Amino acid sequence: MKWFATALTFLAVVSASPFEKRASVSDVATVGYATLNGGTTGGSGGTTTTVTTLAALTSAVTGDAKKIVIISGTITGNTVVKVGSNTSIIGRGASLVGVGLRVINVNNVIIRNIKISKVLAEAGDAIGVQAAHQVWLDHLDLSSDRDHDKDFYDGLLDLTHGVTGITVTNSKLYNHWKASLVGHSDSNGSEDTPITVTYANNYWTNLNSRTPSFRFGHGHIFNNVFDNNNDGINTRDGAQLLVENNVWTGTTKPLYETDEGFAVARGNDFGGAANAAPVGTFTQAPYSYTLLPVASVRASVVAGAGATLSL
């Protein structure tokens, strides 16, 4: 019986592996916090619509009925599109230029395999998740440029106002000033302390800051690659992070704290720099997961991150 229980545990961990090669528009979250509290299924089982224009996209993602929205081709604009609950947005050769996605006050959303670039600050973030729960963001390609000042664009991927059950996987964030903010304000602890976010298998490169900047909540950051960023992971305002088997080059502060943030760091390659974060209390994520050996992280993550799925 002991052997049988061990085998079942092994199978559970393997089944939650973030390195699944096959992809379907009906896939559900299998990694991180998005798997908890009933899971994140998006629009699986609902109607499927393909859109090629901004107007069609805006209409297709509204409402709370189950729906799968497939974006085909390039859509341009200067706006953010609000996404309803129980929605999967999937790209097939899809690029949003100047058009961001806003997931606010909704639940159960999946966004996968889309390139989003150059969303101006006057419109909002490339992807903004606020007061939302159970969201899986996977195989995204998020960028702008660093030719303008830091406020010309806003965030690439901001997760704020008490979000929970968020998983970010297999995505590339690059060529930008302010990459990913978790928890929007130093004075918002009463709302943001419940925050739970997983970042796994993402590639962060040529970013100035927020890789990520994490306030108040719990974050699990594993198997990521960070290359040539000015800043590292900033644990802030009492945040508790678990940071495992990540790889850095080109920064002098890969992991550090502000205002009593904390981190438990295991198995990382800091690229010759030092971890300056105080040791925290978050030592075990509340779900099964598989860690790549740190020596294998770079090759696996860089090859697969971004809008690289065949669907």
C-alpha cells in the first residue's frame, strides 16, 4: 500500500507538469494557483467564435456565458478590451497592436498564444487583471520598446486589487520599462494581502523593472529565465514569495526586498549576484508541480516561451 500511495503521488505531480506539448482551444489550467478552488476552465464546453476585427473581438468576449474566442491575424487600435467571465481567448497567428486585454471583476478566464505589443499608457496595460479570480495566462508574447520614456507605455502584465488564483506560464516579456506589477499600491494591503500568483517557465529580457514587483500576497516563481534586466524580483510590503530554480544574467540584484518583503529561495542560479531578500515563511506551494533542474531551465524556457503553440 505504501508503494501504491507513492506511485499515485508521482502520477499527480507528473499530471500537473507545465511542459505539456499538445494544445487545444479547450485546454484548462494544470499549473499553479489557477488549478485551485475548482480550477480554471475558461470557456471550455461553450460556443466557439473566430474574430478578425477589433469590433468583433470586443463583442465576442463580453458576458458571462461559456465561450471560446479565437483571434486570427492582426488587430490594431488604441484601447483595452474588457473580458467577461468563463472565457477562453486563444490566438491563431494572432497579434494585438495597441490593443490590451482587461480582466476586471470577473472569474474563470484563459488567455493563450497571443502577441500583444505597444499598448499606450493612455489605453492601459497590455494585460491588466484586477479584482479577478481563477485566471490562466499562457504562451503570451508581451512587448513594447524602450525608445520612449517609462510612462509612454504602462505595464505589460499587471495583477492588482486582490486577484487570486492567477497562473502565468510559458510567456515572454521583453523590451519594456515596467513589466509586471502585483498589488497596485503600498497602502492597499487590506485588499491585496489575499493575492496568490504563480509565475512558471517565463522568459523575461531587456526590462527595466518589475520582474515582477510583488506586494502583500503569496507568489510562487519557478523555472523562469531573467536576462539583461535592470532590476530583479522585488518582494515588497510583507509579500511572501517562494522562488525556485530560476536563472539570471545581467543584473546585480536578482532578488531583493522593499518595506519588509520576504522570500524563500531554493535552487536558483543568480548569475554571480546575491539574493538580498530576508527569508520568509512560505516554504511549500499548495499544489503539485514539477521543477526542472536549474541547469535545464534556460534551454527549455527560452525555446518554448511566447506565442509558440500550434492549435
